[in-house]
Amino acid sequence: MAVKKTFDFKLSQNVGLALSKKRPAQFNEPRPTETGVVIGRSQYTNCNPQYLVRYVAADGRQIEEWLAEDAIVAL
């Protein structure tokens, strides 16, 4: 498996959770409901980069969680 050596997201970049429910159609934009900001990044020799994201969950809780690169999307 080839390991990716570059980051797709910058620190302080606004992101959304890729599998988060989409906003209702009246908002006229397909943005995730769970959005946050990248507050950390990690790079490894044996796996792709991961990101520490601070976001507000759909139930209103503030969460900080390490997420794989393919689990977040740029806003």
C-alpha cells in the first residue's frame, strides 16, 4: 500500500464530516450538518494522514476527534 505523504487540509481549515446528514433542501446547498475546524494533523510512515477536528455534533455536543482524511470534506 502506498502511503500518502502530503496533507489535503490546512490547519484552521473549515471542514465537514463526510457521512454527516445533509442540510434540508431549503438551504440550497449540500453541506454536512456536522462541521468544524482542523486543529491538528498527523503524518505516519505506515498510513495516510489523519486530522484532529473540533466540531459540533448533530446533538449539540462539542467534540474533538482524530479522523481519517477520507472522513472529512472541505467547505
